[in-house]
Amino acid sequence: MHVALSPEQALLAETAHRLAASSPSWDALVPLVDGASAVEVALVAEALGAEVVAQPFLAQGVLAPALLAAAGEPTGDRRLAVLLTPDLGGFGGPGADGVALGIESATEVL
């Protein structure tokens, strides 16, 4: 079985690498993963990791928007951190202790 990136995925990977090398702002990264497949998210994550880009990509760019989409809520321009229980086994609730993922520059916590 031959597995290869589609031309669009190859372009995304190239764009992500070029953008990551330029120390991107968060606003420049968000459009790369808006509505992206798991493969496309992995391509962007690989590019950010290769350049050691310090942005809350997974929590604010992937996990929080996916949780909101599953709940039928729009993300808008909000920067959301995700609160997990201390054992990382579930999602935290209001007033509960927990571990916040992507808290850097977050405006709200899920």
C-alpha cells in the first residue's frame, strides 16, 4: 500500500514549516488547523515541534475548539484553556482543583 500526502497536505506542511521558522503569532497559527483533519493537525504540530515554537497549540488550537464544536458552541476569537482533573483522567469543573492546559494567554477556561 502506498501512502502519501495529498498535494494540499504537502502545501500545508510546507506552509506550517515556513511559518514556524518565523516565530509566528498565535493569530497566524489558528487558521492552519481550523477544520483540519487529524493528519493535518499532526503536520502542523510536527512543524511547530521542529522549530520549537512556544505556543499553546494543542490545548487552545485543537482541544478547546473540538470540545466547543462537540457542544455546538462557536469558538469565536476566544483563547481557551482546558481544565483537567489533577490525575489528568477527566475534565475539571467550576471551583475544582485541576491542571489547566494552554493557560498561557488564555482568556477563559473550559
